[in-house]
Amino acid sequence: MSRTRTITLTIGSLAAGAVLATGITGMAMAADGTPSGTPGGSHAGRQHMPGMRGGPGGQALHGELVVKAADGTISTVRTIHGTVTAVSSSSITVKADDGYSSTFDVTATTEVRVGAPDFTQGRPDPSAVSTDAITDVSVGDVAHVDGTVAGSTATATKVHAMTAAEAAAMDQQRQQHMAG
């Protein structure tokens, strides 16, 4: 292989790695439960609509990662942002804008938040304990779900849902904030 081709491949590999790392960083941040730029986290004081921060193309819709915790345990995490297509006392199904759909089991330890966060006093309080229940979520709501995967079963750790109107209003606020 010629030196020119080797340099071109190396630069191309580095660029592809940078793009991939940007997307993975957004997913890993969402998986850890305190993503930067979402309720419970901050990014230079900016507030964003709940959900994963996307890479160069915008907001990520869904993803799955294998992560290693500080204690050395390895687990698979899954996250999705989209429209609730089914919900019961024991599960939730969310369909992303690209058509991908995922069902998560809901347990007594699943943290559920319903409604748009209140930003009137700055950013939402990350220590606030949610008292919402999965039965407060409705088909047609916009939701972001984080969970863990074991075998073929995904179990929700966090669910944040709001009406489509609330999500649209938050998205409009986010766009205005990003433009200003």
C-alpha cells in the first residue's frame, strides 16, 4: 500500500472515529442516567429537550451500548426517544421516528416522570423524586426511555413522557435557545 493511501485511510479512520465517538458519548451520557444537557444534568447552563444528545446530525433516536461500570460489571443499555405505541402497568413500547420500536418491562424500581420539566427557576432539580406512575403515561405521548438489556428482555430504568403538545413546545424553546 502506498504512503499516500495509508495516510488517506488513517485520516479517514480518524474522522469516522470522531463522528462515532460523538454519537457514543451522547448515548453513554443518556445511559448513565445524568446526561449532560438534559434534566438532571447540565451543559454550560443550557437546557435541552429530554433525550439523548445527538452527534453532528442532531438528536439521536435510539441506541444500544455495552458499558463497563466503575465496579467492573459489564451491562448492555438501551435508550429510545419517540412516540408511545403501547403502555400497561408492566411494560411500555416506544417507536422512534425512523420506525424502530422497542418494548421495555416496567418494574417497581422504574423511575417515571410525566410532563414537561418546569424551567421557570432555571433547570429542573435533579434530586427531585418522581411520584409519577407508568399508568400516567398514554399512547401517543412522546417518551424517552433508558433501560438495561439481559438476553432478549429490556427493563426500563427511567421513563420520561409528555404530551405531543408539551414536547413540541419544549422543542420550540430549545430551538429558540440554540439560535439565541
